[in-house]
Amino acid sequence: MPRRHTERITSPAATTVGRITTTGRRLPGEGGLTEVLQLLVNGLAAGCIYGLIALGFVLIYKATEMVNFAQGDLLMLGAFAAYTYIGLFGLPYWLGFILAVLSMAIFGFTLDAVVLRRVIGQPQFAVVILTIGLGFIFRSAATLIWGPDIRTLGTPFSNSISQFGPIVIPDVNLSIIGGTLAISGVMYGFFRYTKLGVAMQAASQNQLAAYYMGIPVRLVFSLIWAISAGVATVAGILLAPVSLIDPSTGFIAIRAFSAAVLGGFTSLPGAVLGGLIIGVIEQFSALYLDEGFKDVAAPVVALIVLAVYPQGLLGQRQRKRV
Amino acid sequence: MRFVFKTDYRQDIGLFRHNGDRFWYGLLVLLVAAAPLLLDRFYLGELTYVFVLAVAGIGIMLLTGYTGLVSLGHAAFLGIGAYAHGYFLQQGVPFVLSVPLATLLTTAAGLLVALPALRMTGIYLAIATLLFAVIIEQVFIRWESVTHGFRGFSVGVPQVFGLPLTDPVLFYYICFAVLALAMLAAINLLRSPTGRAFVAIRDSEIAAQSMGVHLARYKATAFAISAGFTGLAGCLFAHKIGYLAPDAFGIILSIQLLLMAVIGGLGSLHGVVFGALFVGALPQVIAVLRDYLPDRIAQQPGLEPGVFGLILVAIILFEPQGIYGRWRKVKLYFQLFPMYKAATFKRQKTYTRSERNK
């Protein structure tokens, strides 16, 4: 039987809103190997969400050198879209899932084509402010459309658990880990083997050279925004059963920033790796350290790593040309 | 259009370029000094808030606008200044001593942040400062003996010139004086070798280095000075809000501070004032706009951040150079009338420009 505290630490949402209430400090090993493994799995699940959000950051940053501060809000919109299809229209889960991802991908494409394309080449932090402004608009729009209330999304994974030996894992967490593995696999295959994927890599390495090779760079950029919005939507739908949906769900992206810089802002595998590290650190520090350290452990680790590896763990070392 | 012919070395080091400048800035100072007579209490308070923001804005402008190091964590420095000042006042340190002490402390904190930050650039630095702010916010929450945790504490009200500091007119003049002095200090700093080194670093680290600018030293200096200005603003901010609690210094404030620099126009001290006016006045403008909207929309929750976002997006799309950039264009238009060419400020199409190899 799982003990109560392990049951409660099941989700990134739990860490976000600080729902974990452990009584004081515990020593590692006190609960045995089972507890460590249990925490590890929960941490990986939380980390997968961070990783997926960070993936969205990195996709966009690599290609267009924009830092998308509205990524978390795209996640929120995606979760609301899924809620609309599944919860309001009563469509089956998987159909709603696909429709939500598709509509958000179209949204991302349009967003780039209409708004973001205009500011390419402007100072980087004009763009940052732009996406911060977009984030404000998205949150406000979500409040206007769906209201400020908290929504739940029923999924096939809710309220069931799987048992692996002594470790008990809620199916929701399994779905998050599985979903992340699937997305990572698809991304890897896409960028490695498809023509479009290679074109995207080319465009992100050198726009001008990509132009000369006949790659439609603008279209490619819009497609990257579409993919990024789609990934955010998947993260949002996977997160929805554990964290509930409301217009401020997107603030989880602030933690994903740690993940993205930790792994290196220019590396897709790094983003996922960074997410996993942050997720696991959060879970362990919540249980084994004094209460005050719970919220600072992840930023402290990220800062230390950055001080040693200024480009993140897997980021490209940039050399300057004179 | 005015052409200044320099006939004297003093013209080179003078604060103003010509008598026109002297006249207009003098008029501005007169107007600002007369404001307590012209404005009612509410608007006077708002103007005071703008001054406080502007002092903090000088700090972030020196770092982000002139040295090219982006900080998303300046709320932490503002908080350190405010808390330190509040704590010193509580311990019975007089006001005139407490402000410099808090400023020095914040400067030291800035130096401390600079050490790990020296090797980072661009987005890594921005996120690192963001993480620093998150950590400092937790420190404010947990260090109960000094900060009183979540509950916070009210800032003492010292007597200055025989009046309590909360007197709006007195506080207005103090903030104005601090802003004026800070502005003078910043102007002179930027004309000194240190300031020119900052600008050189911003424009090209490699070029600066090859001209003998010690990158690490000057970046650390920039961080320290920037934190110092922000900490000074923090002291005034503490009195302005009257009650210190950790949630006043969250990420939203950091974003607002960066916003001031970007919206005002990166790389100009005029921009600081424009940016502070923008950030300080926007909530009021939105409140007024709200009255003109149909009731059904105006009563919706969450409208204000949306309007705020819309205005931000519009400014960045139509004037990425900030308010000061627009001002320069308008000014040139009238100076050259009717010979103004729209292409004057047009930059080369920068679709392929990259900041990666700069």
C-alpha cells in the first residue's frame, strides 16, 4: 500500500501550488529504496511536463532567436481547447486531443504569420516584451471566453493506478511519461529523417544560406511555431488531469525556463534532460530538505550549473567571429 | 535645424548643448517644482511613484540599455534596498544614514550576482537573473527575523526637516531631488571612461576587449552600479508603499522594470523617464478607458491585463525603438519640415541578422 505522502506527491501541479505538506525533514533512505524510486518516478513525470514546455522554447529559439515568454500561455490555451472539445462538445478523448493539437498548431502558425514575423531582426528584448504582452492577452482572453473558474478534464487515465512491484504510479503520470517519450521520438525522427525537418535545421543554423538553398524560410518559421504550439498543447492536455485548468496555468512555464537553460537553450535533447533534472530535484528537495528549500532548490541548482556551463549542459558552445 | 558651432572647450564638457536645451529643461524643472501647487494629492502621489520608478529605471537602463546585459531580476535589487532600508530604520538608524547604507548593501549584492553572471550572455543571463530573483523572494519569505516573512512589516516614518516623511509634498520633493541627482550622476557616468566602456561592451565585446576594456571588471561594475541605483529607488519605494511584504517584489515587478527600459527606448536616459511615465500612468489610462467601454465588456474580470498586453504588443510592433525613438522621429520631422524623408531612420532589412555571433 502506498503511504499517504507519496500519494500526494503526484504531479507538477502539486509542487506548483505547494500542496505538499511534509512534516519536517527526513533523511534519505528512511523510507527505503521504494520511496526513493517512487519519488524518482513522480519527479520524472513532473519533469516531463517541464521538458515538453522547454522543448517548445528551444524549437522557437533555435530557429528564430526569439524567446517565447508566452509558451506557458499557449499550453493553457491548448488545455482549454481540449476542454472545449472534450468537456463541452462531448467528443471522445482521442478525437478531442487531436483536434485541440491541430487547432493550436493552426493558431501558432497564424500567430507567427500575422504578428511575430514582423519583429524578426528587431532587438531581442523587444521581442521578449512582445511575447510577454501576448501572454497577457492570452490569459485575459481565456478569462473572457472560459471564465476565471477552474476546470477539470476527464481522461481515460484519471483515477486509476498501476502497480510495479512495490511502486505505485498513477496512470496519469504514466501517460505524461509515455506522451513525452512519444513526442521526443517523433521529434527525433522528424528532424533526422524528413526533408522538412532537415530544412528546419538548416534555417535555424543559417537563415541566409538556407534562403540560397531554396528553403522557404518564412514558411518554415511559421511551421516551427505551429509545432511548438502543438507540443505545448500536448503538454497542456497531459498536465490537465493533474493540475486542473485555469487561466493562470501557464505560470508553470517559469519553472520550465530553468529546465531550458539548464539543458542548454539550443539543444532539443537538453531541454528534455533539463526538465527531468528540475522535476526530480523538486520532488526530492520537497521531501528531504527543510521547507524553505523546496522552492529554491531547483533555481539554485540551475544557477550553479549555469555558472559552470554558461551555455547549459548540452548547449552549443558559441564562438564569436571577428 | 540647429547647428552648434563649438568655439570653446567648455562647450564640449557642458551639460547642455545650447541655450535651447537650457530653456526647455529649465522650464521642465520649474513645472515639476510647481507641480504640488497645480496637482491634487492623488496625481501628486502618482507622479512621485513615477519618479521612484525612474530612479530604478536608470539602474536597469545602465545595465540593459548601455551595457547590453539583460536583467529580468531587478525586482530583487529593489526589494533588497527596500528591506534593508526598512530594517535599518527599525534598528534606529537615522534616515540620512540608512539610505546610503541600503544603497551600498544593494551595490554589494549586485557585485555578488555579477560574479557568476560574467560568463553568461543573452537569454542565459536573463534567465539566471530571473532565477536569482526567485531565490531572493524566498529569502524575503523565510528570513523571518529580518523580513517578518509573509506578514511583512510597516516601514518606519522618520522625521525629515521637521515633517514626517509621509507628507506627500515633502516626499514628492525628496523623490524629485533624488531623481535629479541620480540622473546627473548617470549622465556624468556615461560621459566618463567607465560609461564609454559600457557602451563599447554593448556594441561589440570583441572590439571592446581588443581596445583594452577589461570585460569582467566593467561588467561587474555595471551590475554593481545598476543594483546601487535600483537599491536607492528601493529605499524610496519602501516609503511609497509603506508596508513591505514579499509579494510586492515578484516577477511582475521585474518585468515592469525591464518594460520601462524597452518601452522607453533602450540606450537613452530620456527613455527612462518616458518608460516610467508609461508604466506608472498606464493603469490609470486603462481605468479611464474602461469607462468608455460597453458595460458588458467593461465589467469582465481580467480585462485590464489584456488591454495592457494589447498596448505592449502595439508599441513593439509599430515602434520597437521605444517611445524615445518615436520622439526623435517626430522631432526631426518638424526640424526638417517639409524635407523629412521616412527613410532617414529606416534600417537595413535585418531578417537575417543574428545576435549569436555578435
